[in-house]
Amino acid sequence: MADAVTGYLAKVGTKVRRRHIEDVGMWTTSGKEGKLEGIQYYSWVPTPSSMRCRPVRPDVLQEPLSYTKDAALDQLLDEGRTQIDPKKRQEAYAKAQKLIHEKFYWIPINVQYTIEGVNKKLNYEAGSDEMMRVYSASWKD
């Protein structure tokens, strides 16, 4: 997917230096130290794969690598986070989501679904968040 996006950007005249970081710990450390820049492509289930041009605030979306500075977005996220009325909270977050989309802070690319099977010999319970945690599975004796 990253190769395809790189190719699409090249076709419209945008030069891209692609760098692959396989170690998520190194990626997180680089981000916290301010060493990540430009567009980032990443994915994990259940969230959509996406390109992140300017991540939004860490205190709102638990995003440790945020570097977006947008007062209007901050205000909407604060409003949504502190609003007790569900309708007003939804309105604030809907406006924030629209702003994120309009400013291209986050660009969804595709969604990957998790499909899990069952077996009477397997100890495993699927989570409601669609995260596949095979490390917690074991075979019954």
C-alpha cells in the first residue's frame, strides 16, 4: 500500500522519500523525540489503514505522536471531550471530524476486517474490538 501511495504522489509531482520502520518501539520513540515528519502510513486492526499528515492532539485521542497545531480543532475536541449533553458532544466531534477531513490531517485508505473461527479444542475468546489476540489462545488438553 505504501508503494502504491508513493507512486500516486510521484504521478502528481510530489517527491517522496520512503522509509520503512518495522520496529514499533523505534517508531514511537522517534515520534516522541520529534524525529518523524511528513506523511506517515500505518495500519492496525480494527482501525482503517490511513495516511497521517498531521496527527491530532495526544490528550484527546491518546496519540503520543501528535504535532497538529490547529486552534479551531483544539476547541472542537475540547468541547466534545467536556460536553455532558450527548447531542452537543456528537455535534462537536462531527465538526472536528469534518475539519480533520477538510484539512487532510487524516486520510483513510482502506479497512481490514478481522475474521476469526472457532474450534472446540481451542481456548480463545474473541474481543468485541476486533483485535485478534492470538497470543492469548491455547489448545485444550
